[in-house]
Amino acid sequence: MGRLFWKFFLCIMLAQVTATIGIGGTFWLKNRAAQQERALDIDTSPPAQMIIEAASATLEAGGSQALRQFLSKLERMRVFAVDARGHELMGRAVHPAMLAKARAMLEQSQAHPVVRTVTGSDGQRYLLFLPSSERFRNAEAGAARDTLNAVAMSGPRAMGAGPRPHEAGTAPPRGEFGRGPPPRMDTPYRTFIPLGAAIAASLLFSFLLAWYFAHPIRDLRQAFEAASHGNLAPRFHASGKRGDELTDLGRDFDRMTGRLRSLMDSQTRLLHDVSHELRSPLARLQAAIGLAHQQPEKMAASMQRIERESERMDKLIGELLTLSRLEAGAGQTGAGHMHSEDVSIADLVHDIVDDARYEARARQLNVELAGDAAMPDTSVTGQPELLARAVENVVRNAVKHSPDGGTVEVELSRMSDWLRIAVLDRGPGVAGADLARIFEPFFRASNTQHSTDGHGLGLAIARHVINAHGGRIGANLRSGGGLCVEMLLPVKTPG
């Protein structure tokens, strides 16, 4: 168990013990006040009436001396005998409130048989009453127990199963008026049983609650330690069906490490792809330089090769920088972005199609535009340079993969709050499993990787630009062959 567990445990334990002592003390004080109040009451039960009648008869027949002997034999039912001067016959202290209550009951119009003023044969007059206290309740329990013992002892005698107690040499059972004290139950430790149970329950509850809080924190600490050593695999596992904030924190940590791992893997893969793409032009550059040194008469051809490979490397590096800025968030737009403005998509697409027609003329390709005249006022909030780069990459990619003499269609339409730009070609297409991968950097389909130039970054840049503007991009296969790349952009609402 860690330090945090014991801190939780001690704090919860102290709170539990404090609450137990506070609540228990409150009830104890309340019960004590009630007991003290009951102790000042006068007992009016039938057993009390019987003992008062017995004491009255003893006083009237034998006087105060006989009453003294009678009261000395009582262990549970302590009858008080108070004379006119307030002195108790047995020398016991009498609470003034109890004595006042007894006299008040005696002066009431309806006489109470449990409070009597009796004159003895010796002329002494005493006020007799029995206080209501815990001792009297113990007396009732003892009397009931003695009665059960007596019944149990009388059963064998009635059936002739055994000798009488005094015939067997044993003492008779000690009743209410026996000489010795009645048997008492062993009760000194009963007071501590509820307190011990409360402390044990507090310990168990504190342990479980401390473990409940400390366990996910310990797991999260182990996950952080593993991440610090380079292990970014999700390490936190919520136990059971917990739904608290600690579990949410652990799941967020798993998502964070998963995202970091994905980014690191993509960066590693990007570095590998860049190295692979740069290796080929660098090898051709070295070959051209070596050829220029060996054959000076072919210097012009070698310089043209060097220039062409340099332009190819410059284009690759430019696309990599653009992709890096987009992945870092430099291309994100928003309502308050300093470079954002209202872009007329119809005009932008029209200019891109005109440029594509000029480039495709040498291959007798036709680039058709449909739907631009129907939406002259439709605009999108964003960065016009990036949007033009994204749409141009998709159109140029369609022109590049279309066969000579074919047609590339660019459709522009409005779908509720979205602007749809669809680019359709009749090229070789891609496998169905590769439709989602064509937007990854440096990806090339198996049927086109040796037939066309390029580095596989155009569609990746287009995806980042469209996503940064709050849109979506996807691709699907056309019936009859070819590919359809669809871009959706949110339309600016007027006002």
C-alpha cells in the first residue's frame, strides 16, 4: 500500500471515528438525561404496589424496627421510608425532587396506592414510596428469572423425579426476599460491544474506501511511469464498471498515449518515405554528375537531367513543408483567423478547371465543369490559397490518371448547408481496400505506382486542407471504372 492509500485511510478513519463518537455521545447524553429523569419518578407498577403494601403491613404490625429489617432484605426493590423531618429510615439519601413528587402525589384527590403515609405500632409515621430506576428493571428481570427457575425446579418434584432442594442439602433459590443477593448477569463489558463494533465497521469501511480511491491512482501512476520509459501502449484499465472522474482520467490518458503513439508512428513512417523518395532523385543527380565528368561532350544533357531532378526535389520538399504546416495546425481556419476570408467557390473552381484544360490539351483530355452557374453567390469562409491547392490537387490527380482522349468531370452542387465538389475520372481506379489509404502521405496504388510521376502527397494535402476548413473528403469507385473524389465544405450562412 502506498502513502496515498494510508492518507486516505487515516482521513476517512478519523472522520468515521469522530462521527461515531459524536453521534454516540449525543445519544448517550440523551439517554443519560432520560434515565436521570426516570430515576426521579415514582414507580406505579403492580409489583411496586405489592411491595408497598407489604412494607405498610410490616410497619403497622412490627413498627419501625420490623420495617428496617424488612427493607434491609430488599436488594432490588428499594422502598424509601421517610419521616416528617425528611430522614430516610435506612439512612439513604433521597433526592428532594423525588420526595416532593411523592408528597404531591399523596396530596392529590385520587390516592395512589404506591405512595402511602403509614403509622407504625411504635407511633412512628413514615412516607413510603418506590422510585422508578434501572435497578427496578433489573429486579423485574431477576424476578422473572427466579420464577422460571422455580418452575423448572418444581417440574421434577411434581413428577416425583428427584428430591426436594432442601432435602438434597442445597439452599433454596434466592428470591426477591432471600437473604443473599440475587444472581446477576455479567454486564461490565456490554457497554463496549457497540463501540467495538462501530470501530471495526469504521476500519473496514475506511479500508475499502481508501482502496477504492487509491487503486486507480496507483494504476495511473504505473501507466505514467511506463510512458516515461517510452512505452506508449494503453496501460490503464478501469476495474469493474466504475464511472467516476479517476476512471475518466485514466481513459483520457489511454487516448492521449494512443494518439502520441499514432503520431510518432506516422512521423517515423513519413521520415522513411521521405528518405525513400529522395534517394531516387539523388541517385540520378549523382549519375548525371558522373556522366558529365566522364563525357564532357554530353554536358548539356547532363545539366538538363540535373535541372529536372532538382526541380523534382524542390517540389517534393515544398509539398512536405505544406503537409507539415497543415499537420501542425497552421492551416486551421476559424471565424477570427487573420487569413480567413469569404471565398467564392464557383470562381475558384472555374479558374482551376481552365488551368487543367490547358494542361490536358496535349493529351486530348476534356475537363468539363457542371453546376457553377447555378451558385454564383455561394461562398465558403477560409483561406483561398489552401482551398485552391486542395481542389487543384484532386483535379490534377484525376487528369494524371485518366487515359488519353478521356474526360474528367467536375461537379459543383449545393446540399443543404454543404457545398459539394465532385471530381470524376475514368482512370484505372484503386482496390476497394485502398480507398481510405489514398489520402495517406506517399501512398500509391499498386496499378499506378510505376505508370505516373508524383510523390503521393497531393491527396494527403487536400485531406488536411478540407478537414481544417470543417469539411469532409472521401473517394469511391465508379461503375464502369474510374474514381470519384467528393469534397464537402460548409457554406457560409448569410448575416
